[in-house]
Amino acid sequence: MSNETIRNALQGAITYLTENPQDAKSTDSVATATIEDGLRCVVRGPDGAEVATDMVTSVGGGNTAPSPGWLLRAATASCVAILITMKAALDDVDLGELEVSVDSQSDDLGILGIDESTPAGPLSTSVRVKVGANGNDEEKVRQLVAWAHDHCPLCDATKRAVPISLETEIV
């Protein structure tokens, strides 16, 4: 898809939501996970979306699919890459190569409940962006990347406390 196509779609969405801010807030689509075999899990969503996860053999998984933690990093990397591309299209900046890598540091004492004072989730996350300036001012490209990182919903959700609720239905 061309930058012009992306820019036109984004400008249309921005115009609409600027004129109708009450329509900006919505409930995101549901992801429903079902255990298939052992720790292998299939998550289904709207329009036939489906992804499988599993855990490594050292914790009882079959290692047949990526772990949920890897999918979080993958989702973050793809979200940042997409937002860089969107912002570049909006600003009419032609970028060269784009690669976003995300890794994290974790402590398995948390997820396994061995030490209740250790967080179960990542202790830190790192986002690395490799981008071709393609003749553009490097500072402008850095600002574009920073904007994308600042507006990435996944980066935002992991750097601030997001309220989360739990409901349990026993059947």
C-alpha cells in the first residue's frame, strides 16, 4: 500500500474523529483462549483471526508455538513499526529500510510463584529501531520514531498501570 493511500485513510480518520470525538472510544475486540493440549493454547478473535501459543518443555509445554510473552514482544515490535510507517505517511516522509526489535528481561521466579516479591511480567523492555533516513533529515526521522513509540498502544500499556479486572464463572 502506498504512503498516499495510508495518508488519505489516516487523514479521513483524523478528520472524522476530530469532528466526532464521542466515537473515538470503543471496546476492543475480544480474544478468547482455549487450551488444546497440555499448555498449547489457541486464541481466536473476530473475522477468523487465530493464533496458537505454547510454553517451552522445561515448564511442561510442547514448544510447538511461540510463548505468550514472545507474542507480546512481537505485537509491540509490529505496532511500533506500523506507527512509524503511519506517521511517515502523514508527514510525507519516504523512509528506507525499517526494522523494529523488542526484547525484555524477565525473572522466572515471578511467573512460577517461587518468590512473590518478584514480578511475573517483564522487568524491563527494550525497543530498537533500525530505519533508513532515505535522504531525510536524521533528526526529523528520530522525532518520527519517538512519536511512534510514544503513541504505540502496547508501549503505553506496558509503561503505565492499566486497570485490569478479573471475572470468574464456574460452570
